Amino acid sequence: MAIEGADLIKAAALLGAGLSMGLGAIGPGVGEGMAAAKACEAIGRNPKEAGLLTRTMLVGQAVAESTGIYSLVIALLLLFVV
Amino acid sequence: MTLLGMDNLTLTHIAAYIGGAAAMGLGAIGAATGEGFTASRASEAIARSQENAGDIIKNMLVGQAISESASIFSLVIAILLLFLEVSDPGMVKAASLLAAGVCMGFGAIGSGVGAGIPAGRSCLAIARQPAVSARITTNMLIGTAVCQTPAIFAMVVALILLFKPTGGLAAFPTWAALVGAGLSTGLAAIGSGYGGGMAAGASCEGVSRQPETTTAVTTTMLVGQAVAQTPSVFGLLISFILMFRSFPESTTLSASVGLLSAGLCMGLGGIGPGIGNGLTAEGAVRWVARRVDYSGDLMRIMLVGQAVSQSTAIYAMVVSLVLIFVV
């Protein structure tokens, strides 16, 4: 098994893409889950504000999602551009 | 192809023994931690309510037995790896056996810890509301059983890897595909097992606080747990593709690393969403018990929140599929 420079670079890019998206998915997954858990609590305490609370949860989750999207962008750059 | 001058049989045996050690070593972590948590909560429960010690100890032992099953799966896989007759030794078989051990080892962690949580919290629940102890134990049994599914997925993948005939497969890049298959289901099972346990723990507490809400609480728990299992189902899907697709021979490093990376990406990417979905389900179940008249609203917000939390697992699956089929 001979390893050439270009092959090694491509292998590193593919491994990097997997690690970027794999590790990058952990934080948003946990963080968005926390936001949703607290939204459930808030609706339980104050069911009349369900609409406002759902909106607040979604905005908060969208911000938490951004790092997951950065990971996806980096993974796609490593796969198709670099 | 020989590695470090070893013949095929030596290489395969080394891989099987390391795989067996990984299966049991990693597989012991979850069950032991979960059962310790259960015992600590049972002690606390007996301190609060000595007259119900019998019910609490019985409940603790039943819960611990279920939590133990994840590490029993690991033990079975480890023993198979140690004593299996290898008919087609070689590099692909070696990779397959190593992957089987790693898959089962990682896959047992989440389910072991997860099943310990409802087992422990149900002991406290019995101390608080001894009159409904049978209902609490039943609810705990349903919750802990669902927690075991990720470990069962890992065992299925490990058994396929153990007995898959490898003769005639191209060594490169098939070895990487099989290791990736083990990592994908094994790692993704961690989050789902733990997340399912959090939801089940809250439901045991909910049943004891408001016994009349049992039906709504159990339903919400099951829906929440089902969503929390999806990352491990994605992991299983990627594993099946990696195990059963035949890859053309390619001795380039990038072909092998790409498939390994696909498994690693889905495995790691499933951990966070599994835990996050469990946190959400825990919050929803707790509040369904307190405000059962708003259980519909709570179920809706739980599912919307879980769907958003799930999105990163879907990104990881997309990147894995691109790594397998496109690049």
C-alpha cells in the first residue's frame, strides 16, 4: 500500500470532514434539548403563553444550531472544495 | 498482505482478543454506573421510609437486573470473540472482529447508565407514594426496557460482524467500512440509551407525585423515548450500509479513511441529539404529571423541540452518506 502526497491530503480531508460534523453535532444536540426542556417547564407553569414560549424556544434553538451549521459548512468544504 | 510479518491467523486472533477486551471493558462502565446510582437512590429511599424497605429493595433489584443486561450482552460478545473458530482468517476478518468488540463495548454504555436512572428514581418514588408501588415498578420496567434498545442494536451489529463471511472481499477498503460500521452504531447508542433513561426517570417521579396521571405520563415518556432512539437508528442504518455494500478494491488511503470517517461521523454525531432529546422528554414528562390538563400542549412543544435538536444528527447522517456514496 503506497501512500502518495495527494492521496494523504485527500484522506486527511475526509477524516476531518467526519470529525468536524460528528463532534460538532454533540453541542447543539444537547443545548437545543436543554432549551426545549425548559420550554416544556415554562409552558407547564404558564400555559397561556404557549405561543410566545414556543417562539422564544425556536429562536434560542436557532442560535444554538448555528455551531452545528458551521460544522456542516466546514465538513462540506473539506469534502468538495479543499 | 501481511502486517508486521504476522501470518493471517495470528493477526485475526490478536484482533479478536483486543475486541473481546474492548467489549467487556467498555461494556462494564455503563451498567456498573447505572446500578450504583440505583443503589444510592434505594438507600436514600429506605432512609426516608423504613417500613417500605421490602418493596424498595425488590424494585431496586428488578431495575438493576435490567440495567445489567447491557453488560451481559457485552459478556456474550466478549466470550464469542475469545473462543470463536475463525474459518477465514485475514485482514478483513481481523477488522470485523475488532469492530464487533468496539461496537458492543461503546453500545452498552448509554443503556447501562440510562436504565439505572429510572430504577433509582422509582425507588425514591416508592418511598414517597408506597400505595402505588406496583404501578411505579411497572412504569419503571417499561422505561428501562426501552432504554435497552440501543444496546440491542449494538449487539445485532456485533453479531453480524462476528459471523459475516469475509472471504473474497477486497481487503482495501472493506476493513475500514467494517470498523466504521462498528463505530457508527456503538457510539450513536451512547446518547440514545442515556436520553431514554432521563425520560423514564422523570416518569417514575411523575407517577408517584400524581398517580392519577399515569396513563398520560407513560404515553409522553414512550413518545419522548422513541424520538430519543432515532439517532441510534440512524447509526444502525449507516452501519448496515457499510457492512452490506460491496466496495470496489482500492489501495488508496483516502478510500479507506473516507469509510472509517463516515462511521465515526454518524457515531459521534448521534451522541448529542440523543442526550438532548432525552432532556426534552424529561422536562415534558415532569410537567405532564403536574399539569395533565395541558398534556397536549406539552407533547407538541416536546416534539417540536426534539425535532430541532435532531437536526444535527441528520446533518451527521448526510455527511456520512456523502462520504460513502459521493466522494
